[in-house]
Amino acid sequence: MTNSETSDSGETGDSGDARDWEERVAAAWAELDAYADDPAAFRARIAELAAERAEDEPVALFEQGAAHDSTGEPEQAVRLYRRALDGGLTGLRRRRAVIQLASSLRNLGRPDQSVELLTEERAVPADRLDADETALSAAVDAFLALALADTGREREAAALALGALAPLLPRYNRSLAHYAKDLLKTPQGS
């Protein structure tokens, strides 16, 4: 699904140590494609970095979950994402964990759970999110649209996707936003 390309410095302890750890985690993620033939080696690399932290540290659990997710092991990713969230994961990683957990659940054939998680996440007030809230809000909408489509709610999915896209367009944004709302007014199958 998604990887851990952006760090949330300061979530892992002493600022100097945290910064060094974050840089090493980011470096590992930058090399993910080099592990295409040996995904277990990538998971081991992230596990080594996570082992430098407390056993149940939410950030370390999230990174391990993301490693499993990005290398085709969604079941293990779900378990680790849930532990990270239950452990109090904060900041951008918290929102990313919800998105990635929902995506993994969808990939495992549980789109209803994905819809529930992402619908709740859409309701998180913007003032509770970090600076990259806009980009992550669009990601929430995109993955929610996929889950909605998997549950047979294609018109709602299209409306959500178009609504998320509308503000990004240099032209036609008002028209596209209007059409997205109209999709919700017209019954499915009409």
C-alpha cells in the first residue's frame, strides 16, 4: 500500500536520537525497491530499526506494520497498525496508520470495516491534524472511495473522489464539485 516516506520527528524520544533514527528509517524506505526480490530482508531491516526502540513503542510498531504492508503481508500489517493505534500513535503517522489499516482491511476482503474506519477519520477536525492535513485528507477520501466501490456504493465513491479532486484543478473546479454533489442526489443504477 503506502510506505513510510515522511517522518514525524520527535515522536521517538530524545531529539538527537530521534532525528538520527528517523533519518535511518527514511533511508531504509528510500531503498524499498532494491528489496523487490527479497521482501523479507526489507522487513528484517525495519525490524532491526524498530528493535532500537521500546518493544511496544507506537512509532516502531507503525513502521513494522508499514513494512509488512508494503511487502505483501497485510494480515501482519493490520495487527501491527492496530497495536500502534491502541498504543497512542500520534501526528501524521496516526492518520497514515488509519489509512493504511483501512487499505489493508479492504485488500483482505473487509471493505465494510475500511469504510467505517475512513468515515470516522474524515470526521477528525482539521485543528487536530498536522500541517500536511490537506494531502492526508485527500488520501482518506481516495481510499474511502475505493472501499465504497467495493461495497457496491460506486456513485458515492465517484462523488467522493471527484469532490476531493475538484479543489486541485486549475479550471472547472466549481463545476466538478457541483457534479460530484449531483451524483449523490441521483439514485444508484439510474
